[in-house]
Amino acid sequence: MKIEILNTGSELLLGTTLNTHGRWMGQQLFKLGLRVARQTTVPDGDAIRGALDEAVRRADVAIVTGGLGPTSDDITREAASAVTGTELIEDEAALRSLEAFFEKRGRTMAPDNRKQAQVPVGAEVLSNPNGTAPGIYIPPRLNGAANCAIFLLPGPPRELYPMWEAEVVPKLRSLSGGDVLANLAQLSLAMVGESDVHQELDADLAKIAGLEVGYCARLGEVDVRLIGSDDAVKEGRARVLSSFSENCFSEAAESLEQVVVRQMAEHGLKLATAESCTGGLIASRLTDVPGASAVLTHGWVTYANEAKVSQLGVSETDLADHGAVSEPVARQMAEGALRVSGADLAVAVTGIAGPDGGTSEKPVGTVFIGLARRGRETEVSRQLHPRDRHGFKRMVSQSSLDLLRRAVAEKAARSSGL
Amino acid sequence: MKIEILNTGSELLLGTTLNTHGRWMGQQLFKLGLRVARQTTVPDGDAIRGALDEAVRRADVAIVTGGLGPTSDDITREAASAVTGTELIEDEAALRSLEAFFEKRGRTMAPDNRKQAQVPVGAEVLSNPNGTAPGIYIPPRLNGAANCAIFLLPGPPRELYPMWEAEVVPKLRSLSGGDVLANLAQLSLAMVGESDVHQELDADLAKIAGLEVGYCARLGEVDVRLIGSDDAVKEGRARVLSSFSENCFSEAAESLEQVVVRQMAEHGLKLATAESCTGGLIASRLTDVPGASAVLTHGWVTYANEAKVSQLGVSETDLADHGAVSEPVARQMAEGALRVSGADLAVAVTGIAGPDGGTSEKPVGTVFIGLARRGRETEVSRQLHPRDRHGFKRMVSQSSLDLLRRAVAEKAARSSGL
């Protein structure tokens, strides 16, 4: 099944916004055993019409993102109508749901928004609980120009992603029909570099007949995706785990923070965070997970030294003698957070995010991570993540969450008598 | 001058690699007053031939990246030769420079690399000091199929970027000849919906001759981009500001948190945050900005009620009587943060992120935001952001940062006697 992706949006071509849809859809389609044959980006406005007209002649499925907004340069609906030779009419259900969206937010719907309820005759409306633009599915039989199924989807990820799961995936499955869906295993590995994973696994995985391997690296984690026959996937999975079982935090596409919150909740554990260089990112990632309130009780962002002293009881002498970025300060921050909060575990970070503040002894990227646990010795690890500010914060939060995950796993192993 | 970009590489479509070439080239071209009319990604192998053939018929300039390597699926050279009807011959200078590249590294050149010295007759070789693949420039007059200039460039950024500066930019300047450089204004507006911006501005901006308008919406903010003649941009900018001057937080593509940190640092103001429902996101956004340590001293993530009481002095009676998500609790959190930290301003948020915990009186999405200032009455605003957890946290952090921005602007206006 030949699939083309069309992204509309002048901001994607003016260099102001990075187009992440190509990668994201490539990943989603790969999970279904499907591939992208071509991806095209055009500016807002007329260009989508020509690009869509070309795509439907080449492809079996054309997936368009963007251009469904209320303004004059949002003309994806009109383009699809012209290309398929179908008339646009107002869809009552879509209009109701638009009105409800505004009503729920106590706002009046602008007249321009009304055009967002227009749909080619015979097309299907894909509901959008997270925005005003409903998606549209135009089945192949309605397409005057070619035998191509067309999806019109909103551009913003927070609207696109849920619609993809709920509406697009089932339709793609049925469109791909006889295409055999491959077995899939996805192993998420924390705190290991992509090149190390390649170095360690590539040659061995390549020898497994009928196995396709995909990697997806984010900062501080790598997903290894295995697709193929039942046996091939099983053998590949065993190979990955033989090298990286300790790094593997999920085989169910969970985020690291989801795993930490779920496991701590399962064990009835309470957590406190004390952050300097990450500035609240660890707590923020944890509280992205529904139900985090059952686990995280207290968090501190002790950016100033005075805050470390007054809030967490860090010794002024140690601050003066060793500096804020030091082993004793990380230790005292973690222990202070544990003591003040009454939690079972506390994690503390203090480091140099940069761009300034580094020394030859403690260069930019240096961080001390403290892990305090009720009734156990506090552990402090020193790490170096010489990256830009965002990258540094992300790596330190990742490493901290992974330490928490390992601590909970260890506790679980102990309490079950292992 | 109509420019199309073609990127080749299967990894870009399998979701393993993010395609950053589109954004990067968009930025580079914009600096020259040029735009990208279309960007296309195709897998390695045959697909580039069809895509290039289509592009040269539409565009004045086609810029291809990737597919210049030594392997069998690197066929960009062959595709360009076929599309333009020119023969490939071995270029002696290119071969010498290839050999020199390997020699310098003490490696023997593999026979496959020799094909990298092949160039269409009459094309120009663009030297690549950072890799084995030389670039190729095929001027329009050589193009059999259409009057389109073609650049074939290497994919890896470390090879592409220097070649772009040294070889591509001068040629683009001469190709674009008399094209006038466009003026650009970008106004970033906070806490206003995209549809409200359209409703208010579209009709008026459309009347300004020679003005192109682009919008880019993120959650809680909209960029309005104006491109055109000097006068048109000036007039458009004035029109935007006549409606949204209070919402406009940057005309220099700064983030809201950058503006808050910069302005507070300029006024020597210290800040504390007290977060419940945002779980540290406000502090984390602020600390994404280099130099945030000059501004943010203390942050609390008082997720548990007990933390609100013990850390910020929130009244247990008020928590019991009004609930954690209430006006008095937001007020006391802000005032507690101000008192304990000794800062000049403190912002506090308490709300219901969901998916659970809503009531008919306080539905999911309800939030109280408190702003405490030294020597002034504390202000608490109640807002409703009924979104998913990520969206809710983002909107509340956005609203909080915008309140801080306005408070600093107000202070600046007062102290300058306005």
C-alpha cells in the first residue's frame, strides 16, 4: 500500500518550525507494518491543491496535515473537494461539536469557524476532542480523480495524535486489508546511546531471518523496534535483552516517568524531589502522568543557595567549602527532602547547566545526583552531560528517573525474597 | 524564484531520523529573501528520479540532498543525469580530491567510492572538504527537460552546511538576480486564540497591498508574521498592535519565559514559584533560559496538601473549608512563597489537571492563579482550561508567565513615571 504524507504550513518552510510529522508518522506507520513512499511540505494556501492532485494519482493513501483552520489560507478542505470532484456541504454533527467546543470554554464561536464544519459529500467526519478542526476521511470510491483514500488531519500534535489513534489507525488497518500485520516488539532502553546499541546489536540482529529492525532515539533513550515473524521477533527480543535487560524500562511504549509513577504507586511509595539545575523538570515530568499525586508529595526548586539552606537544611559550610555543585550538597539536598517531606524516596540534583559557570574541575555539564531512601545509605553519583541547556536538563531528569526506577525494582526484588 | 527542496533518505521516512534540512534551508533561504515553494522527502533508491523530474518542471531551482554516497541505493547523480539528459563522466579533479581525502586519513579508497567522482557533462563540481561526496551544480542551460538549476548536495549537516555557505549561497544570489529582499516582522502574542486573531485582523491585513501574512499557533500563543515591502510591513505591524499590543510579548522570536527572565533581570527582581497542578513546569520553563538563576530563587511543588501547609503556611482550615483548588489557597500559596523566599514577586497555581478530580462546581481544567507582590495587594484569578493534562499544564504555565510579564511591565511603567 503506497502512502504519501502532505504537510501544509508556511512556518514549516520559512524555517520557524521544525516539521516533526514526517518522523512521527513514519514511526506510527512502521508499527502497522506500513511505510511512507513520499512526504511533501507545501506552504499555506493554493499549493496544497496541486500537491494533493499529484499525490492521489501516485498513492493508495494520501494523508494531509494542516490547513483545516478557520482562516482564508486554510484551504485543505477546498483542495480535497476540488481534487476529488466532490461538493463541500456543512455537516450538522461537525457543526454541533464545534459549537460545543466553544460553549464548554465559555467562548462564542466566531463566524469564520463555521467553515470548519464543511465536509465533502460522502466523506466521514473524524471527531477532534482537542481542537476546533474536525478531521475528514474521504474513502477511495468517492475520489473522482484516482483510487486513493484521503485523510485530512489537523496539524497540532495535541489534536493530531489522539485522532490518529482513535480514527486513522483502524481505517489504515482495514485499507491495508490482506497485508499481513507483522508482529512487533518494542523495547525502550534508558541511558544508553544509539551508537552503542547499534555497535552491540546490529550485526547479530541482521543475521535473524525475516526480522526488520528499527531504532528511534530520543535524548537518553532508544526504542528498538522489531518486526517480523513470531519466531524472528522472539529471537530478536532475546538478543536485545541479553545485552540491555537492565536498561529496558518498558515493552509497552510507556514513558520513563509513567513507569516510575506506576511502579511507585503499586508499591505504595511516596517521593520527594529537590532540584537545582533541572529547575523543576523532574517534578514536571512526573506530574505529566495521571495519578502522580498518589506518589509525588513534595518538590523543591532550590535554585539559590539560600533556598538549599533554609528549605532543605544544606550546610552553609559545605556550600562554601565544596560549592553548590558537589557531592555533600547533593547528599544533603536528598536527605533534607526525605526528612522534611516524610517520603520513602527522595532524589536531588545539583549541576552546571551552562552556558556559563563551568570550571576545569567541574566543567559545564557536571551534575551530582543524590538518591536518599528511608533506612538506607544515601547514594550520590557524579555524571557529565556536556550538552546545551535543554539537553542537559533532559539528560539529568532522565538519569534521575532511571535511578528511581532501578531503586523501586531493587526494592521489589528484595521484598519478594529475591 | 521558485525553489524546491528534495531530501532523499529512507531513515527520514521510517521515523528513525528527524529531517531538519527543511527548517535549516528555510532559514538560510529566508535570509537571502528567498522562499521554499515545496519540500519533498523520498526514500533512498529510484524514487528520487521521479521526484526530481517533477520538481524541475515546476521550479526554477531544485536543491537535492543525499544519495551521493558510494552504495547502490545512492543514485542521485544518475537521476540528475537522466532527468537533464546529460551524460555522466568521471571528473578528474573530483577523483583527485577523493583520493586525497582517503590518503589524508591513511585509508585506501574502496573501488565503490570511484563513482562519487562522476559528474554530468558541463556540470560544476562543488568541493567537499568534510566528506567523500562532492556536490554538483547543474546550471539551467544544461537542463534538457526544463529551465531549472539543480544543486546536488551531501546529506550530513557537517558536510552540507559549509558547502552551502561557500558554494550554494553565491550561486543563489546570482540566480535570483534582481529579486528584492523582503522585510519581515514577527509579533508573538500570548493568551489569545488563533481564531480570535484571525477574526480581528484578517480582513484588515488583506487590504494592505503587497503584504503577506502568516500565522503560527502554539498552545497559548500565536505568531503573526508579516512579509512584504517596507511600508506594507510597517502598516501591518501597526494594525496588529492596535488590537493586540497588550498581548504582544516579543518581536524578536523570543519565548515568553525568555522575556520574563530578561525583563525581571533588567529590573533586578527576584521571583518565587509555588506550583501544585503544574507540578514544576513554570519553574522548569523559566530555568530553560540561561541566566534564570539571577531571577528565580525558590520554587515549590506542593502537590500534597500537607506540603502546602508545612512549606507555604497555607491554612488547614481553609484547605478543609474551600478545598485545595480555591481562591484562598492560591492566595496563601503565593503569599507564603513571597514571605519564605524574600522574593519581589511570587506566582502560585492550584487547579485540577484531570482526568479525574473534577466536580460540577470546579470541573477539570479549573485553576486559581495567585500573584503576590511586595507591598501590593495579592491578586487571584480563576481560569478554565479544559484540556488534556499536557495542554492544561502548558496553558496554566503560559498564563502564569504572562501575568508575570504584565506585572513587570506595569512596574516598569510606574517607575518611569507613567
